[in-house]
Amino acid sequence: MPDITLEVRRIPRPGKDFEVAQLVIAGIKGSGRRGLVTGGAMTPHTGDQDIVSAMVISGWDELEEIHDDILTNEDFQKQWTDIAELCVKNPTIQGLNVLARGDFYDLGNVPKYMRRNFLMAKRGESAAVAEILLEWREAFPEGSRPTVQRPVSGTIDLVRVTAAFGSLNALMEASADVATNPAYDRFRNQINRHTEKVMGYTSRVLHTNSG
């Protein structure tokens, strides 16, 4: 059965960050689905402060039902419009095909920070990048294995790795371990050969839905 993450990224107008966050949180609470809401915690000069909601979807049929609801449910349309009016542009809506879901939540942990890494593969090598990441993921200790995903629209050379952490210190220690641990040399070298660039974004978890 497909495992999908439905991700919606919004960029609030100046001064509207917290208002957008509260409306998005209210929406995901009402969905009854497992998911979370994050806000940018470390935004680079080349990036935008954002609010991102992510929900677990059990299959393409369920996602199609959500699309149908968007077109027919007036209450949902009003809620969507109210949030959009507080943002600088229409939201980015992405379906992510989950190749392996992280195990942080399954062990009863409460996430406080999230790291999203975007790996741009060389043309035609995204499948190889995904396979390397899945193998590397198995080398991580239990509880720290990340989610590996590929988007179903947009840049087909993109592979994503997402990890949740209970503290900023834990996130930074894990990042340093990935970058310097000699046990991971083989994986780092393979990723370097198959990718053009890697971008990383750190967010604060604002709300979680257990579903």
C-alpha cells in the first residue's frame, strides 16, 4: 500500500507568521490525520520564513478524496482562503512518496525540531541516490533513522531526507555525526558522486497530531 506525505508550505506576509501558524494548526487538528506543523527556525538569507503542514496519507485514493473535498466543501474553501490571504503567494502543495518512514515517533518520542534535507541528484541518478540513502538509513541507530521521500511532481531529480529531534542539541550532534563519522565515509562519497547539491532547512515543530 502506498505511504504518502501531503505537505503544504506557506510563506506568511510580514508580521503574520503566528496568525498563519495558528490557522494551519487548527486545520490539521480538525483533519483527524497524523501529521505536524512546523515553522522555520533557522532561515538562510536565500530562503523564506515558512509554515509547513505535513499529513500522513494512506493511499492515492485518500488523496483524491481530499482533492474532491477542496472543490466541493465550502467551509474548507473558506478556511483555505482565509489562510491564503495572510500569505505572500499561494501555497506549495506536494505529494511525497515515502520510501521509508522515520522511526522517531514510533518509539514514543516528542519532536521539537525537524531537519529537511533536499538532495539534487545529477540528471538520471535520483534512483541511485535514493538507494544509497535507504542503505545509509539502515546504518543509523534505532530511533534516529530518518524518512526518505521522493516528490511526485516538480523536479524529478530531487530526493528528500527528513528527521525529527527532541532538542536542537540532538539535531546538531546528529548533523555532525552524519558529516564526520568515519563509519559513514562510503555513503558520503557515494552521495557526493551522484548529487549536484544538498540544501538543508531546520524548523521548529509547532504542533503534532497523533491521528
